[in-house]
Amino acid sequence: MNVYDFDKTIYDGDSATNFFFYSIKKNPKLMLSILKLPFSFMRFKMGTISRTVMKQSLYQYVKHIDNLEDEVKEFWQQEKHKIKDWYLAQKDDSDLIISASPEFLIKPICDELNVVWMASKLDPTTGKYDGSNCYGEHKVDRYREFYNDEMMDDFYSDSLSDSPLAKLAKKAYFVKGNTITEWPLAALLDQDTIYD
């Protein structure tokens, strides 16, 4: 089984950010629901709130979208061409996509790709997480819910924050655009650092 991060790894961009701007363009009034986001971001950078709490400030806009499911489908009709060609060339139905983006956003495209997926559990009716944002060590927690300590074959990600998950793979690869290299050894040996 091969495991892939989603945003900036097999998808050329950040799907959560792109969906936010897609939604704002359709309904500019949604901006009013995220007025606390800059303050939350500052508190996150100061270390007084978690990444999960900070991200909830962003996702407050989602609960104000009428027919969210339809809007997400329309978004992916526009965006699915950004799934990278190198991934489509090697895609297998046994692939696992694991993403920090919310489930409501990842599910439709992963279902269309016919792959298994895991993502952040976010209630779109409240804009709040059920548990933690699926990021860093939390990706390992989600993986182990279903696969225990089963070693994956190949792992691909664009972010060193995924080093905890990369350590579970037989081979790990770092993705920068369409360039794929072996995972930096120093990141695999570092026991403590979660990278942004």
C-alpha cells in the first residue's frame, strides 16, 4: 500500500484555501464569519492556542454555505485538473490519501479517484473539529486507528511535518511541485520537531 498526502503533493495547491476563495467569490458575505481569524492566527503563532482551534476560526464560514455538498462538487469539477499527472500515472486502488483538509472537502475527489482516504473530522454545520486537525503526529494516530503499525510501502508528501508518518514507510519521498526526491534523512532521525 502506498500512502500520499493530498495538498501540494498530489494536488497542485491547497484545497482548503482554494475552496475558501471559491466560496467567498460566490458569496462575499461569508467573509463576515471569519473576522476572528487574524486574531486566532496570531494566538496560534504565540503558542497560546492549538492549530486545531486556530483552524476552527477559518472553518466558521462553512456553516453558512447553503447546499455545501453541491458547492463542493462544483468546486472539484473546476479543480480536479490540478491532480498531478505523475500521481495519475501510478495511482492504484489500494492507495491511501491522508490529509489535514476536512473530510467534507476530500471525500468527493478521493471517491472519484477510487482510493481510500482519511482527513480531518470537521462538522460543517458547526465549523468545529471532532478531535484534532489531522496534521503531524495526528496523522499517525489516524493511520494507526485502521492499520495499527502496519508498514506502508511508499509514502509521499510535500511537508516535513509529515516526518512522523514517513517513518512508518519502507520508502518515503519528498515532493516539490513535480520533483520527487528521497525523504531527507535528517527529518527521519529528528525525534522531536514538527515542521510547518
